[in-house]
Amino acid sequence: MTQSSAALPELRPLMFSIAYRMLGSVVEAEDVVQDAYLRIEERRVAGLHIENPEAFSATVTTRLAIDALRSARRQREVYVGPWMPEPLPDDDADPAHRVERDETLSFAFLAVLERLGPVERAVFLLREVFAYDYPTIAEIVDRDEAACRQILHRAKARIADGRPRFDAPQERDAELTEAFFAALEVGDVDRLVGVLADDVVFYGDGGGRAPAIREPVRGSVAVARFLGGLFRRGTQLGVRLERRRVNGAPALWVRGPDGALLSIVMVQVRAGSVQTIANQLNPEKLAHLAPVGDLYVLLGGGRGGGGPSA
């Protein structure tokens, strides 16, 4: 077995880690990794030696991810409502998905990366997350080193305001998140207001395929009232809630009476309060996790029927 062939299984987590952070999509990242894997195998079969399998795998994966992101961005320009990434469970059994869970894997960070163009995102991730040197990055993205330094500087400036800050101990964050979920489960508006930041923002990503708000809800009182009513209604409909971590943080999995997955609620904690909440309802972004239910039917009346938007 050649060096390149033997190394491929071990490099799959790296390849997936790059592709997922680039695309914010588990399904699209898996497609990119599979395509990269096939290209590397074709090179092996042709008898072409790969001197540095890790560098070569990162190069092929990044270039394919840039192409995929260019196509995806065109689709996201006409996306219905806010776009949020696909959740990646911490307990994912797929060995290829065993990537390091850090702040750069959080839904808030991945959403901020949407501000960057494909090459900007690649340079930023390769340098700031994967710690590649500039000569390697320049070769991967087919730019000179000076251009890569400028691209990184520009990328940092574009995401500086929106980049999430993780400045509280994880234990404190976990306690606050637990308090938020506990208040959410009973629809207690006053308790929700107590854990939400004054300028908290709630997003719902239905992608036009689930009943979700198309504009964010802002402010602690407005968000608390909205969520309190939403989850009290869910209790009446027999909705079940499950705590399960995604993207390195606690999340709330919302299931219908039959156990089908309806949405995943993710939160970002900052400076001692819940700063951002994202409700991922798009069935296409949940299908890789479990059987997905039809929220329109559960709310009554089919598509466009009655009931609140989540």
C-alpha cells in the first residue's frame, strides 16, 4: 500500500473539518470530502507519488470547497429567511466527523463566516484555525504570500464586529444555558428575560420549507414572549424536548409526538447572558441527523396553515 493510500483514512477528519467550516453544511462537506478522496485515489492508481499526503489532502479539499461555496453562495442569495449552518452533533458516531469542537465550530462563528468570500474564508480558516504557514496557504489557494496576508487582514476586519467572544468559564456558560432551557421548557417569560441579554437576537432558519420567522426577533422582552408562547404551544401539541450537544455546545432537540425531529435550538452565551439564539427548522438541514417531522402538519392545516412560526 502506498503512503498516500495508507494515510487517507487518518486524514478524513482533517478534510471534513476544513470542508464543514468552509461550507457550514454536513452534507455538502461530505460530498467535498468524497470528491477529494476520489481524486487522491485516482492519483495513487496512476502511480503518482504524493510526498506530503496531509498537505495534498488539505489542498484538494480546500479548492473543492471554494468551488462548492461559490455555487452555494449563489443559492444563499435567494434563500428564504436567515441562513444558519447545519448542526453537527458532538456524539456523531462517524469517525470522519470527529473534529475538534472549539469556538470556530460554533453555529455563531460559522454564521459570521458568511461575511467572507470563498477565498477569504479559506485563507482565514487555514491560517487562524489550522495554523498553516503562509507559503502553504499561498500554494493551496493559488495566490502569492503577500496577497494571502492582505486577504487575511481584510477577512479579520470584515468579521471583527460579529465574531463571537467566548470569555466566560465553560461551567458558567453551561449553567446559564441550562437555566435558559429550563425556562424555555415551561414557557416562563419572566425567567427567560432574566437569562437573556438586553440585545439578544433570535433567528429561525426554515429555508421556506418549515414555518419559521423571516426576520430576526430582537430584545429580551420580545424574544422571551415569543419563545414563551411558542414552547407553551408546543407542549399542548405533545412536542418533546431533548438535551443534546451540537457544534461543541448544549442544544435543545425538538421532537414531535412521534419522535420525529422538528428543530434544533442553539444558543450563544456571552458576558453572562444568552446573546444569540438560532432555531434550525429547515428539514433539509436536519435530515442527516434523524427522521424529520412535518411542522406544518403538526401546527394544523398543512402548508400555510395556522399556528405560530418558530
